[in-house]
Amino acid sequence: MALTRANLGLLLLVAALFVLRFFGAKTQVTNSGNQAAFGAFNPDQILRLTVEDPVDGIPLVLKRAAKNAPWLVEARGDFPALAYPVDNMLRVLANLREDSLVSEESSSHKLFGVTDETGTKLGLEAPGGLAWSFVLGDLARGAGGTRTYLRAGGEQRVYGANGLGAVTSDPRSWIAPSLVDFDATLVTQIELDIAGVSVVLKSNDKGIWRDTAKNLEAPRIPIEQLIGEASNLVLADISTTFFDAQAMGFDGEEVRVTLSGKPKVEGAFEPIVIILGANEGLMQRTQSNGGDRTRQYVRSGAWMRDDGKPWVGLVDSEAGGRFLTNVLTILSSIIQGS
């Protein structure tokens, strides 16, 4: 076929349409990739979230009273929750974009672990009611990070979210784990009370500790170890059993340690009371889902709920044992020295 002026014009028109179609499709994909995967999503509006494990089916509820209010663990008597994992989860979900799409087929749900039967269910509630629901599935590791697969409830599409991590209904993943918060270098006085025996220790400018009643020098190493153990005591959980002072070892035989620090300096703190009780029994461990782990009851002096009931924490028995050993070593040294 001879290339006529008409044919040449037709070829140019076809080429122009092809270019427009190509770039138009590319722009459409790019715009689609920049769109939020789940539409408008404002983390500040979420005041309640529910995590439900597919195995036990017992939902864990975290809540807050207002936008900037602290998160609380409802199943643990409204004990304070860690802010970071909650805020990070909401941020990752809010920033998820369409280019994170990995599948649009329901047949892939089992592959990514996001079926209704196997996935962890996550519900986010705003003041007006349920805002979003998700099914969280498997984790894939690679390229120096992790990707969690998820889909919105009732939808087919599956997304991969980076930085979300493993979301679990285990309360130990959400409760604030620090028993106390203080600067260990500022401690200048320690009061030890156990089984009716009380000793008050003070340090001087040279770091020498003495018993204030008898002016006896106290052993420095176990004192420093005790302060270190106190500042690093981490909660394994909060007890869900009914408060029983006698069964929990808070009926007069408990170990009570009061730490006081330098006043009017940066990092100064009010006196801190740590109360170590008895070991948790088998029945109590079962009721608290503690399994085979041996744990010890512990309280901070400031732990009182709004309803007047106390919180009782649980620490691993090894940590509690080290704490108690240092207390007994110090007391023994003072008693023998007298």
C-alpha cells in the first residue's frame, strides 16, 4: 500500500491516541497508588479499639476518653496502656495507600492468613460508632523489615502494611510494663520493711550508705543492685483475680521498699514504694492465663484505681527473687553488724 498523505495522517492519529492512552493510564495508576487504601481515616477520632484472637475469641479492649487522653487496658482494670504500639498501629493504617495492594481475589485470603477463621480481628471505634474493622494475617520478613497482610472487614482486597508488626490480644503486649519510673542515680535514702523489721539507710556525699538508727555502714554492692533491680522491674501482667491480701502476701508479711531521692534537682521524684508479695498459685495463674510461668505479686504504692480498688501487678519470679535477695542481704548485714 502506497503511503499517501491520508494514510500518513491516519498513522499519526493512531500514534497520538496510543501515546495519550499510555500516559493517561500511567497517570491513573499513579493517582490510584497515592489514594488512601480505606478512604478518609483520622487516627485522632479513634477512642476505642478491639483486638480479637481467632483462637480464644476473647476480645481485648483498649480505650481512651478523648483525643490526647492516655490509652487504658479495659480487661486489666483500666490499667495504663503503652501509647506507642497503639499510636503506631493507627498511623500505619491511616497512611496505607492503594499501591500497597497485593491481591484483589478472595482465593488469596488463606494464602495471606486473612480469612475470617484464622485472622486476628481489629475493630476501631469513633464517637459515632464502629469506624473500621480489619482482619490481620501473616507477617512476611524481608528487605530489613516486616510486612503484615490485612484486609478491611467485608472486602476482598488484601494489603501489605509495613511497620505494623504482629498484633495480638495478649494484654502483656499492651500494658505499660514499668513498675516505677525514677532516676536511679538520685536515690539517697532507702527504707526496708519486712516481717516487722524496719531499717532506714542514707547515703552521704561520698556514696557511703549507713543505717540511720545505729550509724552502721551498709554494704554498697547489694544496695546498688537493689536500686538497679527496682528501676528495672518489668511487669509480666496485671492480675485479674479478686484482690485477696492474705493470698497475695499483702497482709503484713510483704516486703516493702521505699526509695527517696534528692529534692529540687532535675529528675527529682516523690518517694516511691515497691511492695513485693507472694508467688502466684496454680489456680490464680490459670485464671490469669499465666500458664506455667511462676510469677510474683507486686504493687506500687501509688496503684489505686478510681473505684478505690488496687491494681496488683505480676513480675517473673526470677526478677522478684533477685529483688528479695538483695533486701535480705542488706538486712542481714545490718543485723549481724549490730
